[in-house]
Amino acid sequence: MNTRTLLLTALAMLTFAGNSLLCRLALRETAIDAASFTSLRLLAGALTLWLLLRMRTASRGNAGSWPAAAALFAYAAAFSFAYINLDAGAGALILFGAVQLSMLAWGLHRGERLNLMGCSGLLLAFAGLLVLLLPGASRPPAGPALLMIVAGVAWTVYSLLGRGVKDPLAATAGNFLRAVPMTLGLSALFITQASLDVPGLVYALLSGALTSGVGYAIWYSALRGLQSFQAACVQLSVPIIAALAGSLLLNESLTLRLLLSAAAVLGGIALVLSAQQRRI
């Protein structure tokens, strides 16, 4: 991995963790509601990606698809509503745990098989999520946790639909643009609960333009220099970054349950990825 790829990858992981922090900060510290945050995030992301495309000498205006846009919208909406009552670290762990586990489930459905190391890692990862979600004083609320799992599955669907696209940036811009009417419909549905203030507006726009729009563009640039195994592994750093940043910036507690769960989930998924890499 060259220096440029390493720098782009590090920046992308910071933007992914930043999405969790900005969403949690907005919904905890400002008056903005989840539906408005989702709409502003997707609108800002769509505008930013459109501007990035306009800066290029050539672009594909018809890129993207409605199914991918629906998956993107489902992810963004579930993500926002989940973070009303989830800490940044716990939310990121559930999200990326669900993403990786649903990716593995899809692979198994398609006929991929795991060896003993892979099976052990899969069981360890499931056990880690179970530790986090079992009843207890420090357990995340069940409803928001379930919504974050939905967000993770939706992101997996979005990622699978985007495999093999010729122009990832154009496809992402097209998907964001198609998601705009969906998210405006969501805001209309929750219009009686709509609430907005300047800090909430700023956090939503930063989340959409910077940590979503620019962040996705950086990630796609980094992917050119990463093997698929490396790309999967580096994303496991996001829950750790989010948990540490949440503790430092949002005064969220790093509970023993969260630390044990993170170690089990991330360690288990790393075992699965290592097992797959050895078979390549």
C-alpha cells in the first residue's frame, strides 16, 4: 500500500466515523429531528457529489439506480432514527457488525464456504453482538439497536448493488439524487414533529457534504489501491474510532460491555477475513 492510498484510506475511515459522531451530536445536543437530519444529509450529499461530477471533464448523467437509491435512503433513515438513543460507539459497532455479518451471510447463500477458522470467527462475532444486546444496565435500547441493524443490512444491499459499476462516483451521485424525493417524503410524513435550529442544520450539512459526499469520493479513490481483503479489514477500525471519539468529544462512557463486545465482533470478523484471504 503506497503513501497516497494509506492517507486516503485513513481519511475515509475518519469520515465514516464522523458520520456517527455528527448524527449523534446533532440529535442529542440540538433541536433537529431525525427526519430533517436525514433529508438535509442526503440533499447536501447529492449537491456535493453533483458538484464533484461537474468538476470532471466527463460524467455519466444516468448512473445509479432506483433500487440502490432505495437502499441508500433506508440506510440513512434507519441510521438517523437509531442514533436518537444510541451512543456513537455502540451505534457504529452494531452498524458495521451488521454490515460485515450480512455480507458473510450473502456469501454463504451464494455458495461460499468457511473453514474452521472462518466458522469460529463467525460464531465469535455473533457472540459479541449478543453480549452487547443482552439485557443489562448498559445494554443499548432494543428499538434503536434493531434500527441500526436494519441500517447495516440496507448498507450491505446498497454495496452489493454497486459492485461492478464502471463509474462509482457517478453512480453514487445518481443514487443520492434519486434518494432525494424519498427523503422529502419522509420529512413530509413527520412534518408535525419537524424541528430545526442553526447548530442542527450545520451538523446535518457537514454530515451530508463532508463525511458522506466527500467521504465516499475519498473512499472510492482509496479503493483503487486496496485489495478486497484490505478494504474489508480497514473498515473494522471505524467502530473503535467512533467509540474513542464519542468518549473524548461527547463524554460517552466506554463500558466494559462495549469493549468486550467490540473485541469479540471485530476479532471474529478479522478471523473470517483472514480465513478467506488464506484461501485466495
